[in-house]
Amino acid sequence: MISVVCPIYNEEKYIAKCIDSILEQDFPHDDMEVLFVDGMSSDRTREIVLEYTEKYKFIRLLDNPHRTSPYAMNIGIENATGDTIFRMDAHAQYPNNYLSELYQKFQALPNAENVGGVCETLPCNDTNEAYAIAEVLSNSFGMGNSYFRTGVSEIRKVDTVPFGCFHKSLFKRIGLYDTDLDRNQDDELNGRIIRNGGSIYIIPSIKIKYFARDKMGKVRKMFYQYGLYKPLVNKKLGAPATLRQFVPVLFLLGIVLGAVACYFWPTFRWIYLALACLYMLICFSIGIRNAVKHKRPSLAILIPYALFNTHISYGWGYLRGIFKILFKQPFNVKSNR
């Protein structure tokens, strides 16, 4: 028996397609249960899920009064009857061999404690802004060496995967999701897995269609929160999980401190200008290449804009996170999306 746990909150635009992709799985329905854990949605999400629960007895709807994802996962895990937990997301659609393939690899790979696939990030609508956001979230210059976003050619160990699967017994050994973390709770859990001797694998043949946010303002908020909670994750783990997390904050500090250096040391201006031009050249080259690829000229401007926004938002959030830890301020961002 496997248990699929899916945190949801105001997902009426995506939830039906997500459920349909689960129903189309080639994994036997008699050997699975699907738990949707709802953060008390105010749209039609609950109504849509309940329509499916009436048709399919293995689908259940659970309440999450705390609203955030780590609480949702913990509620799902505690109510799960399966010995293998699959974490899924309503913003995604899954290939019909997703459960069966991951389950097979999970059992076969040595010391596996979390196994997941690759995200194929797609625009959530046909606007140029949505296309720009989707391209940035799957670009190595935008996301660094985040393999589940940029892709890999072979099965390999990684530091994190999206929507993976776990032995239920894992949570008895190392604990549940950390509810202090409204964001980055997966990173913290994966860090604990590795620290306790487990391995995390990415399976390139499993491609998940993930629908990115539709507005740049939502992306700024999301990456700000990712940056904000990262220092808290590092504090809990006792060490940084990856080096790529430092790039955006160093980029932001470079902009600010470089401008100050230019004021006091005029000769530094040429170095500062050269680095700024190099950054813009890379951004615009990515923008122009995608503008031609998608036949959308505005991407030549929108993609550099989106790249800059994600880098700055994450960097600023990271600095705020460090400040909160140093001055013992609460991390009180409460947002599922």
C-alpha cells in the first residue's frame, strides 16, 4: 500500500487536472490511497475534491487549520495507512507511470530515502509574462545547479528533489516536517535525511509538468520567502546544505557594496561597470534566444526583468533571514502560495 499526500489551498484552477493525472496512473488503485490536505480553501477547491471522493473511495479530504504546507504533510503522514509516502503538488501533472516508476526505483536504489523526478516548468497561461517566468525557473543561470529544475541525463544523488517518495518509517526515525518553516521545509527534511546517512536520487526519465506562477509579483514573493527561510534551515541543520544558495545574496551585496566602492575608489568603476554589463549581456542573450524560440519578441525584455527579480528577491530575503536570526526576531510569514 502507498499513500499519496497532497497539500492544497485555493487550487480550483489546477486541482481537477492534478487529480485526473493521479487517476490515470498505472499503479493499482486497490494498492493506493490519495490524501488531499486542505488549508481551509476559500474557493471551490474543497467542492471539487469532494466530488471525486464520492466517486473514488481511495481519495480522502483532510483539514489543515494551520494552512501551511509542513502542517499539511504531517497531517497526511499521520493519517496515512501506506508504508510508502508520495508527496505531490496540485500545481503539477504527472506522467501515468509516475507512481509505479518511482516506487520501483525507490526499492532498487541503494540506501534510498527520497526519490523524485525532474520538473518541466510550464507557463500557467498564454501571457508573455507567464512564459518569461516559466523560462527563468528552468534556466541554469536563473536557478543555478538545481538539477530538478534544469534537468540531468542520468540517475544521480542530489541534495533535493520535488514531490518525492519516502518510507513512512523514515519520519519515525528522523521526525516529521518542521512546522517552523513555511518555506524550504523540503530542504530541511532532505538535509536531515543526508545527515542521517540516507541518499536522495533524481530520476531523469520521470518528468513532472509543473505550472509556474502567472505574475512576477507572486514570483518575487515566493523567492523572497525562499531566501528568508534559508538561514533558518541552515541554523537548524547546523550547516549550509548547498553553495548555490549564497549566490543571490552575494549578487545583491555586490550591487550595493560595489556602488559604495565606486564612490570611494573611482578606478573600481570600470570593474563594476564591466561586471554589470556581463550580467546584462547574459540576461539579454537568454531573453533574445527565448524570444526567437517562442516567437514572442517581448521575452527579450521580460526574461532579463524576471531573472533580476528572482535574484534580488532571494538575496534580499536571505539578508532579512540572517537579520532575524541575529536579532532573534520571529519568522512569521504565513503563506501556502
